[in-house]
Amino acid sequence: MKSGLSLTGHERSFPAEEVIVTKTDLKGRITYANQCFLDISDLSEEQALGQPHSIIRHPDMPRCIFKLLWDYLESGREIFAYVINRAMNGDHYWVFAHVTPSFGADGKIIGYHSSRRVPKRSAIEQAIKPLYADLLKIETQATDRKIGMARAYDALQEKLKSLRMTYDQFIFSL
């Protein structure tokens, strides 16, 4: 797949009645993608299946949010998050994601399911963009990526503590 794509600065959208759906295996490789996902990401089904979900990762998306996401999922919990993604042509699109673990008959996690809806524009503009810019700045200031991510994660936890909210409370307050 293409890497190092340049960004166009053009934002894509999808109809409010549509839902973007993907499923992945335990390693985050795409095992299912609906047509809405394929259309907005500029991928064919053949290009998407088997690829890491990070194929659509936008460089403005803080890594610490994905750490939080994986912490939730690996503990068997669902998570809601605002995410900026990148289409294959360099366009971007915002989503309000609901990601859940998928369980097998034995109760063990066998993969993940993500449904994404059109996000609240006011939440993105007033809270998410400034927060993500701050977190990304912290991440990129460190010379070591893991240290930067850990510092940004800690900064997020401090922000939530100062607000006297859990992450879930914060997201649903927007």
C-alpha cells in the first residue's frame, strides 16, 4: 500500500444516515469493510482486506488516543472516540467511533468491530482539535516516540483529572 502520502487539506464527509463499519482481527488487520468505509477511504475491498487498520491513520491523530483505545479494548471494554482519518488520496475525514471487542464462544476476544458515525462538528472544533493539537505537540517534542506517547497519555489523564471526569464522561459531555 502507499505510504508517506501527502495531505491535501481537503475534508471529506459522508451522509449522517450512513455508518462506516469495519472488523479486524486481534492484530488490527481488516477482515471486513462496508461500502461506506471503502468509499470514504478510497480503498477497494481487495486493497483493504488484510491491511492494518492504521492504513487510514492521519498524522494529526495523537498516538496516545490509540493507546487509550487499545487499553480499553484489550480489557474487554468498548470505547467511543473522535478520530481523524486519511483517505488514500490524502484527504481527511472525522468520525465518532464506537469500537468494541468481538468475543468467541469461549468468551475470549477474537477481534474488534468499529462503527463510525458523522461526529458533532462543535465537539471537534471546540474541544477535540485543540486537545489533539496539544497532545500531538507533546508527542513530537520527545526524541523517543514511546516516551512522547507516554507523556501525552499522562497529559490527557491530568486534563481529565482536572475536569473531574473519566475519559467516557468527557467524550459524552461534548
